[in-house]
Amino acid sequence: MRINFDFADLEAFLVLSETGSFVVAAAHLGVSQSALTRRIRKLEETLGAQLFDRTTRSVRMTLAAKRLRSRAQGLVDEARETMREMKDDTAEFSFQNRAIVTVAAVPSTIARVVIPAVGLFSAGRNEARVRILDLLANEVAEAVEDGQADFGVSSWAAPDGALLFEPFFEDRVVLVVPPDHPLAQASGALKWGALSGQRLILPSQGSGNRALIDRALAPEALSLFWSYEVPRTSTALELVRAGLGVAALPLSAVPVADGSRLAIRPLSSPAVARRIGLVYRRNGAIPPAAARLRDLIVPEAHRWAEV
């Protein structure tokens, strides 16, 4: 049987069983109610049993919850004791316990914003290791809110008040074409209407980039007929490299150096852009090592505001 929950889920369960309130439990844990609900739901799905009867006025433990409670408390207590013992036993091997900085980022920002900052971070006197989570915009918000990431770099932040969004720059949508394509030789910005009849590559419906494009074109009564619809910008770029079409993508998604395999043309009428920024928890402090990486990402991102 695969174990699909962690100690944070068990701790959330124990606090909720004690308080009997999602509001009080979430405040105690320092997470939003939605994050607490996801943890409890994950635990219930893994165990295959409902743990709480929820009404508008109360939260009551089920029989399954009562059976789980003592075992969960024992597991959490044993884990805490193990952590205390390990800290004592391995203090002399501190090099094995270097901090891990986790940053969640939408794929299109990794090459031009995150990686240059990580390079500077690694070149400095930093012992911390870096974990990069390549996620969609809503997944970046969830990873930061749930504490899976120290902070995020994204185009969108959750609107439930648990997160803050600090914008860096406007990332405009451009047309990426093969270098020998007729549109690659056009002078000036291309109008969206000029894409009619082209083998167009667009982001998938439901993605943040597609919603951005659709919202911008709606007042202009422009309807784009796509030939390829893909979930990832990397897939769109490979289709362009193969000469199969032209792609409307955020500029940050285009590789910094790509030889002669890609050409970029600006798009106008209307100009379409998204805000890229830092996502972090409203009530959570960023660890020192993570703060150092964040402070390197900030100027790297601001540099893009001047491009």
C-alpha cells in the first residue's frame, strides 16, 4: 500500500480534532483554510475514510478519526523525538545538513530569470542546495501556500489572501517563427489579424497564458484558429523549430540563445502582456538562504523590465 500523506497532514488532523474548527486550526498552523482543507482531504482519500462530519456550525470526528487519533499522535511524537536525537548525533556532520532552498516557478521564467540568479547564488559563498519546481501558475501558488516552496516566481497569485504578489516586470506576448518564415522578414510589429491563415500554435485552454490572450483579443472581436494547442511552452517551441507553425508565447519563454532556429516578432493591436512577480506567504518568513536567492532573482527580473 502506497503512503500518500506526510507528517504535516497528520499534524493538521490532530490540531483540527483538538479545536473542532477549521478557522482556529488554520490560524494555529499558520496556513489558510483552503490549505488545511486540502491536507485533510488528502488524508481522507489516502485512508479511504471520512474523518470529520462537517456542518455550518461544527466539525465532529467520525469513528475512523477517533481510531486514527492515538496512532497519529504516536507517529508525530516519535518523529519529533527522532529529529531531536538526530540533531544531537549529527551536529559534527553539519555539512550533510545544508539548507535546501526550494523555489517554484512557471516554466517560461526559469531560463531567463531563475537560472541566471541560481548561477550567481551558486558562485557565491552559499552552501545551500537549490530545488526548482517547474509548475503551472496555480500550482506555484499552491506550492508556496502549502509550504512546499519557500517562494515562487509566477504570473499569478491565489486571491484568497494567504499569499502576496510582488510584480517585477511586464512580460509581453510575441510571435515565435522559424527564421526562414515569411513573417520573420516583416518590418515593425505584426497585428494579430495577420496570423489568419497561419498554422498557429497556442497554449491550451485553461492555461494562464491562453486566458491572457483570449481576454486581450475579446474586445477586438478577434478569433484565432489554431492548428496546434499545447500545454507547455517548451512543446510549442519544438513545434516551431520543426517548421510546423508559429507560436504566440511570452517573451520570457523564448531561450536566450538559440542559434538561428527561432525568430521573434513583436505583436500589436492589441499588445498583450502579463505581470511576472514574486509569490510568497503573507504570514510566513522566508528562510535566510532562500532570501539570498530571492534577492538575486529580484534584480534579474527587473532587468527584464528594461528589455
